[in-house]
Amino acid sequence: MKILIHHFDQNAHGIVRFSDHEIIGVYDERPELNGKSVKELLNVDKNIVLTNDFDKALDNAVQKNADLMITTGEGLYFTKPNNVADWKKNITKAIENNLNIYNLSKILYGDKTKDLKELAKKHKVKFDEASDTHGYEQFFDYALKGVDEPVKTPIINFTGTSMNSGKITAMFIIKQKLEKKGKKISVIGTEPSSIFMGADEQVIPEVYPTLKATSAIFGAIKKVELEKKPDLILVGNQTGLKASVHDFKEARAGAIVAWQIMLASKPDKIILCSKWNNTKEIKPHLELIKHSIDKQVIALIINGHGGKKDQVMDIINETEKKYNIPTMDVFLTPEKVDELVSTLL
């Protein structure tokens, strides 16, 4: 599949970094990103340069026979009326050029996208959204089966101290390393970009009723156990266990969804991730995990993106000494990641 990405947020970062699909181009309206390469921004060896000229990005995608435009940036487009107008205008142009659309937003847009869906139908292209309020239905029977026949495959939950803590990046890097060692790994993704990054199943809890959200996560785990028969199941969490539940502007469910994923996945082990400048949250998160599910945190992963190398390395060493838990950055300390992977074999 050939893909054009509309807006370069953290979901797009993961797709660019891990997707097996061909990324034709990346559009982002911010002038400071215009002309920047993904190699420069993400240290990824891919020849993709961002542009803030959507018509140019679309023309290039059409010339290269792109199949799909993935659009993201939910908080930006949901909260600013002028950006909503530009967003809809760009999607309209993509549909008129016969590109299928996948909206990554976890916000339930409802009538806001009704006209776009009708236009897509007219042009005989697809308009799919991650915020499918009935997405849980496909997993419910598996959840019931999981209650009667408990999951036996070991489960590792990648939990963070906050958003942007590097959970998803860490999970897919460790997945790749385990697979290179001959292990069969399944991934349950809870971010809307997960299916484009190689997850076996994708569950978006925000748009489900509470009871349905937990059954969907647990059911997805049982489904991959039965159908994929993996050696290990990795589950990506969202945001942090203490995250605000009042971030209505950005439409984030905060700790509510983090606890849903944590408890529903019934993990055997935890890998806790933290942004380099937010390590003060490690201690309370360790305590919350200890007193709630009493499972072992086998590693602390520091997301050093944006920090100076020496500074991040000092934080890694200090954190490991403080908590006596293996601590690493997936890019700065690959040898320590390899040591972690060896303990999972």
C-alpha cells in the first residue's frame, strides 16, 4: 500500500518508523517543519521530506499512485475552527483524486465527517475511522472464551508515566528484536496508528462504553492467542496512570483509559516508559503498579528524544541506581535493550 500522511504527529512518527507500507509523502501545515526530512526529525533512514504545501503533496501522491491518505492531528483540528475547515478541504481534494481515507482520530467526529463520507461514497473510495464505536463487538465472544479458558501466553504491558513517554516505539523495537531471535510475537495496539505499524489487533478504548472497552482489550488478547499462537503478547498502553481526565480540549481520556488497558490486559510483566524530563513520575507509577496489580516492572525505558545525550545518559544511570531496575533508552543504549530481550527469550 502507498500512503500519504496528513499531519506529522506522534501517530505519524510511528507509522513512518515502523510501517511496512510505502510512505509516499508527509504533509504538515506548520512552516517550521517544511523541508525537514524524517531522517533529521526521527533519525530514520528514509528519504521523505515534509511539505506544508498540501496541493504539492497530493499531486506527488497521485503521480505515484497512492492508495490511501491517513489523516491525524485530532486535537489541532477539533479545537480550531479554521483548521477544521482546512482539514476538510484537504480531505475533499484527496477524495476527489480517488484516494481512500483513514481518519486516525480517537475523537468521535459524528456529523462533522458525514459530508466527507457521502463524498467518498460518491467517488467509490473508502472513508474509515479509528473511532468506530462498535469496534468492540468483534472481540466480545473471545472475551467470554477468555474467562472460561484463561490466557496462558505471557503478556507484557508497555505502560508510560505520561503521553510521549516512548511506549509504542519501545514496544515495536522490542518486538522486532524478539522476532529476530526466532520468537513469534503478537501485538495489541491501543493507538489508532497501530494497524499501520504491524499490530495484530487494534483496540481504541476511548470511544467504547466502559464495560465494552475492557472486554475488547481482553478479547483481542484471547483472539491472538487462539489464532496466532504467539510465544509472547505485547500490549501498548496509553498516556499515564496519573494522567488528567479533564483534558477535554485535546479529547484525551487520561488515566481512565490507561487503567482500562492495564487491568484488562492482566499482564505478567510491565515495562514502564518515561520521558527524560518527567522521571519524577516513575516512583509514584511504580507504587501504583505495586499496590494495584503487584506485577514486576522488569525495565524502565527512558525516552531521551529532545534531550542532550550526556544529560539523558546521566538520567539513565541515576534512575537505574535509584530503583535497581534495568534502565535504558532504545536508541542510546541498544546493548541494554539486547540484554532485556535476552531475558524474555
